Amino acid sequence: MDGLGETLKATIDDNLVAGNDVFRPALADLLAAEPHEVDGMLNGKWATPDEDFLKLYAVGLTKFLLSFYAAGGRFYSRPTGREEHCANLEGGVALGDIIRFQGGHYDIRGIVDGRFVVRFRNEVTGKQDYRVWTAEEREQFDAENRKRADRNDRNAEIYERLLAEETQTALGAEFGLSPGRIRQIAANRAHKEKRSTKTGAAGQT
């Protein structure tokens, strides 16, 4: 086992030894086991490349990352509860969910102590990193991207309807925008389509 693996396993051991009456049952549920079986499964499964090992590794990584964000010393001492964890799941996301946004996506790698560990990938640059969000931070990010997606859909509709010879004045009145703003949206969409066409043509040569 490499150094990181030993560190992640020790992170889980620390949480089990801490006597947290929430962490052990939650880990047992994840492994479809009884709470008293968790220690043996941790030692037995850690070197076995199967689904249970991946679950344990994800838990260890999540707890390890959260240690940098926890206040007051040992991160397993932070207030937590299965009710809070379940509330996060009921909020619309679960472990492993992939949430797409313009130019990329993020997937939920862990939900622990009221925080979300996400793997964030930029599909334009191909780069990815890990982030730890509170529920409020995740919801704010999602809300901003929904607004951006709605705005892009609106702009695409305006451009298409202009091509269908609807007037700028009529569209401005319908969408609550000035004719100047309608012209700007149309110019931006036309420039984007032209650039996309050039990129596609270059890729075929």
C-alpha cells in the first residue's frame, strides 16, 4: 500500500476509534454490513481491488480532504448527524451524481459532515480539480449556472426568431430588452456561429 493509501486508511481508523456514534453505523450501511463488522472489513478489504475497497477509499479521501476545512482541531469532532446527511440526499444529489454545466461538469465524490467533496472538470481545457463545498456554496454555483443556461437559451431563441424575420422591436417588447440589446445578442450569436463553423471546417482539413 502506498503512503497515501496508508494515510486514508488511518483517517478512517481515527474516526472509528474516536467513538463517533454516527460514523460507524453510516460506514456499515455503505458496506451493507453490521457496525461491529466494520473494523474487520476495513482491514480485509483495503488490499482487495473491489467495489467495497473503492467505497472505503472514497470515504478516506473525503475525510482527509475535510480535515483541511474543519475548525477546532480533529476533524472527526465536528458536529454531524445522519439526519443532516439524509437531508443533503433529499436536496437532489447523491454520491456519484454528475451535474453538468456550460463547459464542464462536476461529480459528487463524498457527502460528509454537511459538505460536498466534488471533482470539478473543465471540458474546454481538460483540467480537473477537487473542491469542498457547503450546501449553500453548491446551491449558489448551480443557481448561477442555471441562470447562465437560461440566458443562453433565451439568446439562441432571439437569434433564431430574428432569422425568421421577426422584428427587433417586437422581440424587445416580449423579452423586456431594448432594441439595442437585441442587436447585440444577435451580433454575438452570429459571431459565435461563424467561429464554430470555422473551427469545424479546420478540423476536417
